[in-house]
Amino acid sequence: MTGNNGQASSREEYKKAKQEALQNNKDAAPVSQDTKRVRIRLIPIWLRLVLLLVSIVICVIAGATVGYGALGGGNVGDVFKESTWTHIIDLVDKK
């Protein structure tokens, strides 16, 4: 199937359309290199954004557990308690 702007929506459809065009144009003049190349993405942009957000969340959680548990000498499980974060915020806000 082609999208609403006439482009192929999958690699297989693009290849099939390209082969059909080559078969139809066997007797015609060769296609110039000026034709625009269609790019079909393996991973859609919306999925890239979702993967980016998920990886950021994972990195923040991993950084907090390593920083608090391994480097700070605390219990790793305490990172997920609300009382730990209220204590940290109180220490930072204290003047």
C-alpha cells in the first residue's frame, strides 16, 4: 500500500514498485541520478521518541541506585522510598 503522498509504506512495497517501474521502462531512456531517493525508516520516529524516554527513565533510576546505594553507602532499596527523597530535598533546601 502506498501512503497518502504516493510513497510506499514498507520496504517490500517499495522494492516491488521499483521492479515494476524497471520492467515498464526497459525500452525507455535510463533514469537519471537526479531522482529523489525514497527513505523508508526501520524504526518510526514516534517509536524512537518512546525508546528515548524509556532509556532516560532507566538511566535515571540506575544512576540513583548506584549513587545512593554504592557510592553513598546507603541501602539500594531505600532509593525507591518517599522518605529518602524528602530527606534529600530537605538537605538541599536547608540554608
